[in-house]
Amino acid sequence: MATLHVLSHSPFTDSRLSSCLRIIGPDDGVLLCGDAVYALQQDSALQQTLERMPDSIGMYALQEDLQARNIDAGKRANAIDYPEFVELSCRFAKVNSWL
Amino acid sequence: MAKSLLIISRQAPWAGPGAREALDIALAGGAFDLPIGMLFLDDGVFQLAPGQQPQSLEQKDLSANLQALPMFGVEELFASQHCLDQRGIRQLTLPAVCVGDAEISALIDRYEQVITL
Amino acid sequence: MDCLTGQTMKFAIALFSPPHSPSSRRALRFAQAALSSGHEIVRLFFYQDGVHSASSSVVSNQDELDVAAQWRELLTTHQLDGVVCIAAALRRGVLNAEEAERYARNAASLEAPWELSGLGQLHEASQMADRLVCFGGN
């Protein structure tokens, strides 16, 4: 019963992502949207942390938020659109949005 | 079979209506006899700290509502050990089970739906 | 139960943020995509600052996105069930005509198709749905 964790706050000013990564399950997924895509900022320590996450954890980022901020999804994360967001929320057993 | 819901409350008690409104979701679910669990995480654990005096901020007492959880049938109460330790909180005003990070992951798995506020 | 097998899913969507928040727009686009993919939305439930996203008093500049208006249009077009938490709404000054009269306030800012009701509606929606998806914060 894997969970898709959805984050939307900048990890540089907010503890949600670090809390999420602390308690994340081995088959869970992470979807970064809004300012949370700054976690993929190139050459940041966070980006490197995310790249070292186990392969079993799916990593996704909302394409429109990457594009708006000129951030590259990199090798580890998949850039997705809204239909794919909907599909992910079906594929995972539940969605946990860190409001 | 009713679906179970875990409410993860992350908000400090006096930072606005957030903590109370998260609690209201739990109480409403309990009133409908739904299987509800509540986990206090991050600054949410401050809700459980003893000796708070919200009158000094002209606020209603949140702890009275927290105490009502078991009466509303919400008996599955948890608090993050990591977050309690980090904040030096040793005494809780509710009979919450202190859980480690791995247990929290298992806990989220066990519930069918989750709301993190 | 799984859209990978082509079956439709039932979504309950809960919104916790005002119309000027990026997450209100994100929720809207998600809802539109879910409907376009053939899924069902059993209810939209607006809570906390999300009650402002249902307000009819929001005025956007002509060259700016009017998210509150788009929510209203989505509800009307697809005849969705849109519920605004009454306690959260009253606390934030989002009243329909009936509540404005009850509390002797001179302005109502919530209109049909939105309805004011209690938190039980959130629980009912999540019981009916295969997935509860919440949007809020940033």
C-alpha cells in the first residue's frame, strides 16, 4: 500500500520535505510541485540527497513548475503533466499532500 | 467497511486556526464512528505539551478539544518520538503512543487515506 | 479500481488554500485533468483558507487568471457537488445569503452552485471516493 507524497513548499525554508524523507516508505513516491521543485536545483545538496534515494522510490516533478523556474528534472526525477499526476494518484494506494 | 483516515497534525497550537481545524476533522470523523487516527508530527507535537495557557492570547483552550478525542471514539493517537526529542518534550497531555520514523511509515501504510495539515 | 486497467476512479478533492495561492490553481487543473481522463469527482470540499476559493467576491484584473471564477465554471459545467465548510467559511467572512441574513451581515459572497455544510461532508466524500486528494499550502 504505497503512498504518493506531494510537496509544494520550498525545501530551503520549510521542513516538510525533510520530514517526508525521514518517514518515507521503501515503495512510496514523491511528487514535487510549486516551490518544492527547488529541491531539484542543480548542484544543491538537496538535489544530491534526492539522487541518492533508493530506486524503489519514484521521484516526480510537475513539468509546469520546473519550466516556470528554469529547473531541470535531472536524471532522477520524472517531469509529469496533470494527466500523469492523475494517473499517479490512481497508481499509488493513497495521496499524502503535505499541506 | 468504512475507510480509515489518518490525520497528521503538523501545526503548532497557537499559530492560527490550523491546529484546531485539523482536530475538528478528527472529531467530526469520530462523531460519525469512522476509524480515525491522529499523528502529531513536527511542530504539531507542541499541541501536547503541558501547562499551556492560551488565555494569555485570548484563545480558546485547544487541550479541552484534544481531551475530547477519546470520547469521540478517536483513540488511535500517536506522536513522533523524533519530533518530541528534538523539542525536548517529555510529558504529554494525551495518551499518545510515541512512534519512531519507521513506525510512522508503517502507520501511514495501515490507513487507507491520509490528510497532513 | 485502477486507472491503469482503464477503469474509472472516484476522486474526492479537498482544497485548503485561497484562489491566489498556486495550489488552488493546481487543484483546479488536477480536477480538470481527472474529468478529462474519464474519472469521476464525487465532491469538492473547500476547508480552511480554501473557502476563499469559492468566494464570488474575488475580483481579478482582466489580464490575470480568475481561479475562483474557473472553479465556479467547472462546477457548473460538470454539475459537480461543491461544498464549503460552514464553520471555516463563517470564520473567514465567506457567507451565503442565508447566513448573511442570519448573522445580520450586509454582504453575501457565496452563491450557488456552492453549498455551505459541515465537515461530515468531507468524511462522506472520502468514504465514497477511491482517492482523497488534498491541495493547499503553496
